[in-house]
Amino acid sequence: MRRSLVALMSVLLLAACGGAKPSDPGTLSIAATAVPHAEILEHVRPTLEKQGLKLQIRVFNDYVQPNLQVDQGQIDVNYFQTKPYLDEFNAARHTKLEPIAGIHIEPLGAYSRKWRDLAQLPSGATVAIPNEASNGGRALLLLQKAGLIRLKQADNPLSTVRDVIENPRNLRFRELESATLPRMLGEVDLALINTNYALDAKLNPVRDALAIEDGKSPYVNFVVGRPGSSKDPRVVKLIAALRSDDVKAYLASKYQGAVLPAF
């Protein structure tokens, strides 16, 4: 009885000390948003399985939890974000996540259910933009490129609505969570939507966007992890699979220009 009690106490002590289960060398967990990130990961899954690596793909519909769970060690890496967003997140949350490899570009687009052309936007039109600093600034840069506004610093990726110094159409801005923007299309005149959410809402960025970033966009989507993750053999295999000619061909066939390779 006493021996059993000692054994039980030892188990509890190990649990209390946070004895984390060592990483499985044959499995890699990765957080991703559904479209296109999880779809791309599903595409490379068979290739990686042939190399002895099993992917555990965990799909999220927000931009916060994938970073928090990687930072806390609950998930190995994630694949959903641009470097400007990551930099902003690290600064705000005091995390030290690192970009490992750039995979693709999702051109941000401006969409409308009410108007077929930006020239039709009336004075006082309501424009919804993402409420995260990096994506909000990105949206404003696109509106500036389209000639709708002028910003205090023409190339500042973290511009806010307070930096709009010329607004000839008196556009009214609504800053909303990125994931909700497709659902708001019927309630606003224009919405600036990240391509992953646009695709998920069955919007075709090439056909439906009234304005869209070009292939020179600096907003590359990265695989991200904790410091040192880039040397993990499992991550090395993942990056090699994602940055392959096979994935280039898949992006071209599947997304028809809405998702562009960044390698």
C-alpha cells in the first residue's frame, strides 16, 4: 500500500513539474486557417507521410489562438500570417515567435455587394477594414493606391484611419475583426478582405475584387514557430514540401491567381 502511494505521489510530482511529453519525431502539429493554408497542407500531407512524417493540422478561424498555442508549446508551428502581423503580435503579446519560411502571397482585395466599380462609390460610403494594425494599414494602402484616399506617410504599412489626410468622398471607416468582414458585405458599401477569408466565403479575388494587390505585395504568408524551430528536422521536411514545384503547380491550378507562390 505504501509503495503504491509513493508511486502515485511520484506521478503527481512529475505532473506538477509540468513534465511535457517529448515531441514525437514522426508527427508535427501545425495550426492553420482553413483556406488556403489548411488546403495547401492537406495537399502536401501524402508527400510527407511517404517521408515518415505525419501532419496534425489544426484549423482555426482567428489570428490570435494559433500564435498563442504555438508560443505555449501546445502546437509545434503555424501557417497563416504575414511578417507585419507577426511583428505586431510579438510586440503586443511579448512573444518571441519567428518566421521560418515564406510560402505564398494572398493579395488583399476590396469587395462590394452594392457596386460594380470603385467609381460608383457615393460620398459618405461605409468602408469596412480589418481592425488589426497590420491588416488595417494594408487595407488603407490599397485604398490609397486606388486613388480613394491619401495617407500622411504614403508607404507606412501600419497607417491607421487617423493618418488619412485626404478623403474626397468622405468615406466612413468601420474597423472590424477580419473573419467577420465577408459577412458584413451586405451592410457596407465596400469591405477590404484578406484572401483566405474571401475564398472561404466563396468570393473569387481575381473576378470579384474591385481592387486587389498585385504579385509584388510584401505580405508573404509564413510558417512560424518558436526560436529554434527552423532546425527541427520535421519542420525542415515541411518547408521543403511547401516550397516545391508541386505546390507551385497546385497553387496555379487550384486558386487561379488568387494565391501566388512566394518562392
